[in-house]
Amino acid sequence: MTTKAQAHYDRWEDVTREMRTQAPDVSRGFGAMYQKLMGDGALSLLEKELIAIGIGMAIRCEPCIYAHVAKAVQAGATREQLLEMAGVVVTMQGGPGYVHVPELLDAMDALGL
């Protein structure tokens, strides 16, 4: 059975390629900002990715959750770190954050974490 996270990962490269083709200015503008801000600085890349996942869960953005879980895993995040971050989201937001923990679990499973 293909989960929502696995379906996202299977399609995301094609989706973003099409977006870059049809909306190149949007893609270039966002890409430049992302590259500038999402690297190591006073906060590590991993810390920034954990923040991004938390925000994605808080604003209920499934593609954000899936994208940033993958990037956090690439930056070295452990399952324990991701679950602890989810606990912070639930603490700060309650039910609306809690209902997006399954997407985090789905993403980790799809990534083999």
C-alpha cells in the first residue's frame, strides 16, 4: 500500500520540475531565498528543518511536513528528535498540531527512519 507520504515523495520531483517550467520567476525567487536562509548559521540546518516541520504541522501544510522531514533526515535528524519536536508542536498548539503527527510518522516510515 502506498501511503500519502510515499506518493508525495514519488511525485515531488516531477511536480517541482513542472512548477519551475511554468512559474520560473516564482521558483527562482523562492529558491534564492531558501538557499540563503536554510543553511548552517547561528542555527544549524537540522535545527532550521525541525522548526520548518513544526511550522508545517502548525499551519496544516502536508507538503511542507513531507518536504522538511526528508530534509531533516538528510541533515541527520533521528526519529527521537522528530517525535520530540512533534511533542513541542502539540504542547504549543494542542489538537490542531496533534492531528498532523500521523503525517510525520508516515513521512518517517516512507523514508525508512
